Amino acid sequence: MTKRQKHSVRMDLTLRVTDEAALKDFAEQRMRTEYEDDPDMLLDELSELRNGHIASLSIALEPEFLTSMIPGIQIIESECSITSENAEETILQVEPEPAAQPRQASDDASASTSNSPLSDMAALGAMVRIHALEQYTEEFEESDPEADDFSPNTLLTGALMWSYETLVDSLFEDISFQRNGGTAIEETLCLSQLPEAFQEHYTSGFTQRFLAITMDLGHSLVSGFSHPSCVAQELVLRLVFNRMELLEDLYTELELPDDWRSMLEDLMFEDTDHEFLYDPSMLGIGSDPKFAHMRVVNLDIADWFTPFADRTVNPYAHDALGTTD
């Protein structure tokens, strides 16, 4: 019997990223190859690449990936940390995880047609009711029945619902990450895409409330969606749209209407004031008197879960004291 030797190997690399685009393309191609049979996981990984070159580096330099090209060895345990010279501390740590398994929850529809993602999307889309989109479709058809520039179909709403479902999965992942001691927002799948200026408030309690608002959105999408119920739900919808953009890259055969995002934003948002939260120059817009003429509502983070006029939110998410913990 051959005795298996166990060794500890340490390598320290100092490198400079000379071409962020090429690095991202490499990481993206690797993810597409690794998760080609698991579109939900692939969508999560592609979404994480939006966080910048640190995420791309973590994928490119993953120990299991690098050593897979070397015969006769097996990784038992590994840890990879990447420290940016622009940061005061390590901002990313990657530890080995079991091989990703396809999502089990809410897969009844996709299980029977796993080889046809577009069929899955169409089936999901048939469940969606967006009042403004239905009205827009009727008005468009009445004004020009012969026009074919915009032919709304269940693939548009299906892509919306598919992206929504993967967002829910990712929020559960973020909650698990935080409950297990994770504190680096840069390592999360969803929180990292929320306004950066408020990251100190993105505690596990915040994430759980954000998940409750997200579940509210899912219910309204199938029962009849009018507009978001609060600022937090506006941000949820923004993350859903981000994932829809990734779906277009993931499935080249998915043909969505031209300018679908701007169309859905016009139809589903009452306004886009929440976009100010991503602009550092507009910090404090919710309470600063100099912005009073703009009449924005609930942009202070303490008010993100406060319902807009004539709206309701999940009681788990709505804290009357306005705390974020």
C-alpha cells in the first residue's frame, strides 16, 4: 500500500492587475464552464463579478482550481486571502466549500424541463401580473395593432421572476454568511450591490428585514404588482433588474425587448429617487434642508422600510422605531 504524504505549502504572491477586463473575462469564462449545468449558481457567480477585480482574482487564484491541473495531488484544506494595497485589511477570504448542488427549492417547474431554461422562464412569466405593463400592452396594441416593435410575452416577465427567485436564494446565502461570522460586505452576493455609503448598517438583522421585503415583492408580482411598497423594495427591484441583465448574457437565445430595463423602470417605479443613494454627492438628501425642494421621501436608511403612503409592508420588516439592527 502506498503511503499518502500530507504536506503544507505556503505561497505569497504580490501582483499587479494590468488588465481588469481580461481578468474579468477569464473569471467569467471559468464560471460559465464550471456551472454550465446550474444556471442559478452561475447567475450568482456572475453577479458577484460586478464587485470589481477582487472578485475576479479570487476566482482566478482559487487553490482548488490552480491545483486541478497538477496530477497526483488532492487539496485537503485551503485558504486564500487577497489584500488590496488600497485597503487597511484583508477584504476577501475564500475557503473551500463542497461542490455546488443545483437549487432544490421551488424547482418543480424547472425540474421537468431542466434542458429548456427558456421554457422555464415562460412558465414563470405566465404567473406574473404587473398592472402597468398590462395597461401598456393594451394601449400599445390599440394604438397600432400591426406594429411588431414591441411584442410583450411571458419571456420578459419570466426573466423577471427567474431573476427574483435567484435573488431570494442569494439573500439566504448572505444571511447564512453573516450568521456564521462574516462581516465583509464585499463578499456577499446581494448586500454588496446596495448603496456602499450605508454598509455599516447592513447587519444580519437588516438582511433579514430586506429578505422579508423581498418576499413581499414576490407575492405582489403574482397577485398584481402596482409599485414598490417602500425604498427597500425599490432597491430589491433594482437588484432583480441587475440579474435580468446577466440573464441576457447567460442565455444568448433570450430575446428581450429593446430597452426593456428603462421600460420596466418607467412602468414599475413611481420615481427613481432611490438612485440618489448610489451617488456620494447626494448623501443626506433625505434630511438636508438644501435638498428640501426635491421632495424626496424616506431616503434616510432608518426609513427604508417605512411604507409609502397607502402602502403596507411585511410587519417583520417594518420597525416603527426605525432602527436598522
